[in-house]
Amino acid sequence: MRASNADRERTIDVLKAGYAEGRLSHAEYEQRMARAHQAQTYGELHALVADLPQGPMAVPPPGPQQYPQPYQGAVPRTFLPPPPQTNNSAVGAMICGILTPFYGLTAIPAVILGHKARAEIRRTGEKGDGMAVAGLVLGWMAIGFGALLLVLALVLLVAGNGTGGL
């Protein structure tokens, strides 16, 4: 986590106390003071005072990991980019695909909306690719089943007329 000016001042106070108590030589005190003014993170500040007693206003030590993770709560939600939204065409494709067994004509809009949604998702990075694929699969399955029924009906019609062939 990045250190503030107040954090640097607390570290400098600890260094001053350590020097005044005779825990640091003058050269070591000067070197640590220069590094404290240039420190960017809590970890750098903590390393400067880790071997000194720090009193009630201690610099927080780094976490148990060797490399601290980036601080997650520093930016208010207001300033973060909005999460990706679900593509509306993908939702429509899935709904049309689900309704296909009840209303057979919704298979065609499911396929059209599914292809449209996948193209939009690739372009914009929205969510909903799974719903678009579900609509496509259900739509194409219904179209294939309808075509199979149509061929079967034609075969039965030709066989029922007794022509047997051409």
C-alpha cells in the first residue's frame, strides 16, 4: 500500500527517538532519514524501523506474504468502471430458444439473435456468451427437428400415394 506524508512523519519520529535513545549511530540515522523521505510504500517504511521500538503509533507491518497484494478498497465504487452488462440480444436468444418447444416459430429468432449477440459480445466485451450459445443450439436443434419431420412427412406422403418411385 502506498504511504502518505503522515506515515513518513511517524516513521521519522520513530527514527528520531531511536537516535535520541542511542539505538542508531549518526551515520545510520542520516541514511535512514533520507530513505524515509523517499519511501513510497508501507513496506519500505516498515523496513526502516523494524529493529526499533515503535511506541503507540507504529507503522503497520506488511502482511504475511512476501509481496503484498494491491490495496483493493482505495478507490470508491463511484470512480470504478461499471461492471460489464449482459447483452440484451443474448437474453432474447435464450428466451426464444427456451420457448421453441411451445411455439415452434421462435427457433428462427433464437438463431438470428444468437448470432447477433455473439458478434456484439466479441465487439463490446459484454457478458452473455453462454446465453447466446444456448439460444443458438436450441434454435438450430428445433430447425433441424422440424426439417426432419418435414422430410419424414414427404416420405410418408409419397409412400402413401402408391407411386413407390418416379
